[in-house]
Amino acid sequence: MLRLRSAAPRASRPSVLLALFDGASRLSDGQCYLSRARLVSNGGTYACPPGGVSTPRTQLPAGTYILIPSTFDPFEGGFELLAYAADGALRVEQLAR
């Protein structure tokens, strides 16, 4: 399960979404290629609840996944991404900003 939230005040809190893909390929320059990727989980529609948006609890086979957090409108501010997984079952690597 993944959760994304913003600490922005309610009036300026962005609408956010999480999308998790598998089957992505990494290019030699470190960028990701998603043309053959498959959406395996998402947080529904863009929303801005106080607790943020989350993906449903999902069991995934071992592999590499790409998480794309996005905002509906442009937004500059901090976010917190929480990942819930069994001990030792998760390794996180940032590909791009």
C-alpha cells in the first residue's frame, strides 16, 4: 500500500494521484520507458483529502515497479510518500525529479 499526502493548508492543498506500473524498462541514461508497462494499482481519481490518496492494499510479485505521483494542477510544495510493505520486501530508488 502506498500513500501520498501534502502538508499544504486545506485551501491550497493539491489534488493528487498515485499510479503504480510494472513492465517498465530502464534506459541507459536512467530514464524510464513505460510504453509496455501495465498499470497494477492506482489511487482512484485526483483527490485532496487531508490524509492524502492511497493505493489499495495489493500483493505484488517480486519485480521492479514504477510509481508516478502527480498533481492535477501545477503545484510547488512538499509531499510525503509512505510505503507499507513487509520487512525487507521493499527497496526504493528515485529515477527522476
